[in-house]
Amino acid sequence: MSHNVLDVTSTEPSTIAELIKDCADLPDSLMASSGAVPQQRAAAPWRVSEANTAQVREMDDYGC
């Protein structure tokens, strides 16, 4: 029984130079920005409930 072996080449870059070349070959339509970056917003306040504190109260590492 014979097996045919196909010559398979990788489409993934194997060096940083190949990666840069691949990126440079992208069409402009894929490089175009889809819109402005949203403005940064404040994070919601962070709170720890009594139930969470109770879970670690006896553990010295947590300093409760």
C-alpha cells in the first residue's frame, strides 16, 4: 500500500520578519479604523461585602 505525501507549506510566519511582511501585505480595507476609540470612563466603586470578609477573617495573610 503506498501513501501519497503532499508538500504542505505553513501559512503561519515563523520569524518576526515574516510576521511584519505578512502584516504589511494586508489590504487597506482591513487596516482602516472602524471608528474612534471610546473615551475612558471611571470604574464602578469596588466594595467588599461582610460575607466576603467573613470567608477570610481567620486567615492571617489577609489582615482582617
